[in-house]
Amino acid sequence: MTVATTSAAVGGWFPFQVPEGDVRLYCLPHAGGSASTYRAWTGRVGRAAVCPVQPAGRETRLRDTPHRRMEPLVADLADAVLAREDGGAYQDGGGYAVYGHSLGALVGFELLREIRRRGGPEPVHFIVSGCSAPQLSSGEDARVSEMSDAEIVELLRRLGGTPGWMLADPTVLRMILPPFRADFSVKENYGYEPQPPLDVPITALAATDDPRADAASVSGWRDQTTRGFKQHVFTGGHFAVLEQPNLTHTYVRAALEGGSLR
């Protein structure tokens, strides 16, 4: 049984008005990321209605305590998604898909397993990027959640994806470092549990020089679906999919419009 969710709680997860479309695309950000990461995707992935997801502790949810464990994070997010897909805003039969980058891919994976446990509707597609298959995750070499501010800033510089001016502004750092630490706590405390593969086609995006998820480890996502699997490899690092939006949009659009792979 799905736990009741207030409209305010649901709205917090989805801060932007969602346009009409053939399929809703829930977009989950990377560690420390926010819904605004995907706001520019609206109108650029074909007939999909882009629905960026806002985790607690950032931007429009700055006063909300960020999650530090996968289980409560996924439970709360499943409440919000099912409130929309099962009984609320969306009754047009268009269906939904999920996209997640890096930590967002792991969250999306566990979200879909939670929705399956509750007997909720399956998505038409699951798209992941910058993330090794969950069964291959071996944990971090260092516990990022316990690093000093200076160490985290240096890590963010190496990974890219965060503007330099943000990393140099103490006021901005006071806002972005707590959710970043919390997100890495989610990842570092995550333990993969074997379950039957998803009955959902998966598209995986990897990058040639990603230090956190090489193409071989990303290809392991094929073992998490009973349906079709397709992988695309970008030239670049961990944030190649965000740095090359046109190519990313092309692959996402293909997955949703012609890539049922069934």
C-alpha cells in the first residue's frame, strides 16, 4: 500500500510546471545536483515532457533536510511519483520514463524497484549515465561525506561540472556542500541486493574518460533488464552528457520515441 502523500510534499519534488507530452521524463540529478540541471531540456527531447526532480536540501527545497540513506530517499520519492502516476496529475495514459546521472542513476534504479514492490505502473524506459551497474559498485576509495570542505572542493574541481565561481564563493559553498555530503552518504551506505531484473528497457550512456564509471562497468546495466539494452559512449569525462547536451538529447529522444527495444 502506498503511503499517503500531501500535495505540498509532492510539489516539492517537482518544482517546475511540466509541459504536455507523450511521456513524462523524470530526471534525477547527480550528487549535489538539483532540478535546474535539467530545466533546459524542456522541448529538446522530442515529445517527452521533462519533469526535473528536486531532492531535499537545495534550491527550492533549501530548508528541507537532505536524505542520507537510500531507503528513505527512495520511499519518499516513490510516494511522490506514484501520487502523480496513479492518482493525481497524470491520467492521460501517456506513461513515464526515468533518467538519472551518476548517483541519480542508482536512485532511479532503486526507485523503480520500489515502485515494482508496490505494484505501481512500470516506466516505458530507464536511461542511465555516468554510473556503473549497481551490482558492480564497490564503494568509494575515500568517504567523500567525511572529507573536509577543501578536499570536497578539490574533488569537484577534478570532476568538473561545477562552475569555478561557485567553488570560490564561501556563501555558495555553505549552500551546496551539505547536500553534496548527504548525497555521498547515500551512495557510500548503499548496498546492492540482488533481485529479479527490471522488465523495462534500459539505455546506458558512458564516457571514455570517466574516472568514476568506465564504459565496461556501465555496460553491466544490461544484466538489470529482461528487455532490450543499448549503450552509447561519449568522448569526455564524468559530466560528458551534460557538457554535450545535443548528443545526449538525441540519444534520449531515440530511446523514448523509437527505443522501446521490446
